[in-house]
Amino acid sequence: MTTLTTTRQALIDLAAVDHNVRHIAATTGVPVIAVVKANGYGHGAFAVAETAVAAGAARIGVATIDEAVYLRQQGLRAPLMAWLHGPSQRFDQVIDLDIEVGVSSFEQLQSVAEASRNRAAGATPTGIHLKLDTGLSRNGIAPADWERAFAETARLVDAGHLRIIGIFTHLSGTSVNDDTQQLHRMLDACALAESLGLHPKIRHIAATAAALSLPEARLDAVRIGIGLYGLSPFDDYTSADLGLRPAMTLRAQVAAVRRVPAGAGISYGFDYRTDRETTLALIPLGYADGVPRQASGRGPVTINGRTFTVAGRIAMDQFVVDVGEHTVAVGDTATLFGDPARGVPSATDWADAAGTINYEIVTRIGARVPRVIGGDH
Ligand SMILES: *Cc1c(COP(=O)(O)O)cnc(C)c1O
């Protein structure tokens, strides 16, 4: 076990990201849109995006235009799309940076077209992907507006104000039946678009779960988020079952070790009391770092090859582990989660302990935790 060079860190294994992109591309057989919104699900958006592109991803996807602008400013040159915008969003910035816009309403279509129409002479019209609501009842153009939006888009494309790149939608993942119904609505919508003179190059619907489990939903591209990071979107399949490698390892140096008598109360509210003389290890990670307080008394931590459980409440900056008579020293590495193939807990174990999903565990890792790039475990 190497000694950490920082008090706490999220070790980001870009070789795992590279593997996951190649594995999913090979499994699905269609181009991958690598989703790096929310700082790459906490892993670092730019490093993940660059790795994904080098591994063959065709396009990068983020939620907001600010996220896309950041990636361009860092130097990302691959095709890049952003799909969630508030009513005050301005679209002038996307032109020079060649950011493709996911368009979710007739009003957005007009705002994007207006900005693109006013672009500098010689600049390329903004590329768009029309986002349809096929049943998730969230973001996307409502079915009642499809015909009008398609016709207007075709007109704007013919007039040279916009380029149409894609049509897409997002699944609920409720059941194969529900997802298949959405797929059929999507295919009908694409036929309607074609009949109105609109010819998108790529139709995309599947995120990681459908990309891996519903082959007919792969269409012309798959939008892969959680799978990039090596985590499973399914309750009943692990990363290893899917051939994926978790990319983030969250760990810290044991900051203090203390011998206490039986009956010692631990952390706020004394939810945990020692039932014998024992040794406590202090781990300098707390809910400010994204360690969920809901996992108090339940979250697993591996130290020196042995897995313990958080004792008492997780505080803002720290928590305690009761290590009994096991040898633990200040400076030893405590691993909260990583690749279970290496004998440590998984992000999913923490999700289970906190009553949430692995997506939330990695995405919420706080800004105070340095992301350290490397595969050196
Ligand atoms: C976040 C997101 C994805 C990625 O989903 P995963 O389940 O993480 O693969 C794909 N498409 C859209 C529209 C999203 O918002």
C-alpha cells in the first residue's frame, strides 16, 4: 500500500475510463457520446473528456453551456453538445466555440436561431440536436409541439441559420416495456421530421443502462455517463459483471489513532459507544467532502486490507472507525471506495449505506478533495 501524498484524495484512474469507453463502444457497436456533466460525475470533466476522445468517443455531452464553455477553454476540440438551459440562457457564446445546442422547446429553438442568425460573416451556423419528450415528462419538446418545431427547424436550416445534427430523447428506465414505448414514439417522431424535410444525422436515445441492456435503442449513438466511470446503472449487475472498471478511489490518510476504554462515546450524539477497550482511527473526510451523513454507522472503510464500518455520526470534516485490536497507524491509507476487484468497498456499497445511488456518491465528492490523476494504487 502506497503512502498518500495528500491528506485526502479522489484518485482518478484514466486508464479505467479509457478501458470503459473502448469496452462500451465494442459492446454497443455505435459511436459513444461521453457524458461529462457535473465535473465528469465528480471525476474531473476535462481529463475524462480528453481520455474518452482519445479512446474513440465521437462526441462529448454536458448539461449546461457553462460546462461546455469550460471544456472549450481548457482546449477540448471534439464535437461537444449541451442540453439543459434556463430561460435566461444566451446562445451567442456557442457560435465561436462550436458548441452544439440541445433544444428543448419552441422558444429555445427561436433563441438559438436568433443568436445564430446574428453570427459574424463566415461563421458556421449553430448545430442543434432537438430534444423530444417521449414520455419521461421532464426536459424536451412536448409531442404537441413536434410538428411545429420540426417544420420551423427545417425552415431555419434551409435558410442557413442553423444546422440540424441530431434528434434525441431520454428514457425512464422503468421497464423494457416502458422504454420500448418511448423508443417507438421517438422513431415515429423521426419519421415525422423526415417527412417535414428535416434530416438529422444522428438519432440518440440510450444512456448507459439502455445502451447495455436494450440493443434496439442504440440507434446512431449512445450517451454514456455512469458507464464511463466504471459504475453499474443496474441494481442486479456489478461493474465487474458488465466488464467495467470503477475509475474513482476515495481515500484519506488516517489522521489520528487513539486507544479508548469501554463505554467511550463517539462523535456527536454518542450514537456509538465502545463495548470494550479498543482503538479508534480518525478519517479526515466528512459530508463537506461528499461523504453522505446518511451513511453514519453503516459506511464501509478499508484500512490495511481489512474493512470496518463507520462508528457513530459522520461530521462535516471527519468520522471515526473502531478498529479493535487491528494494527492501524497514523498515515495509513483508509479507502472508502474504489474498484472492489482490489479488495475495497464500491461506490455502490456507499450508495446502499446511504439509501441512494452510486451516481450521487461520486458526483457529490466535494471541491476540497483533490482529484489526483493516476492508476497507482
Ligand atoms: C446524464 C445524462 C445521460 C447519461 O446517463 P447515464 O445513466 O449516466 O449513462 C445521458 N443523457 C442525458 C440526457 C443525460 O442527462
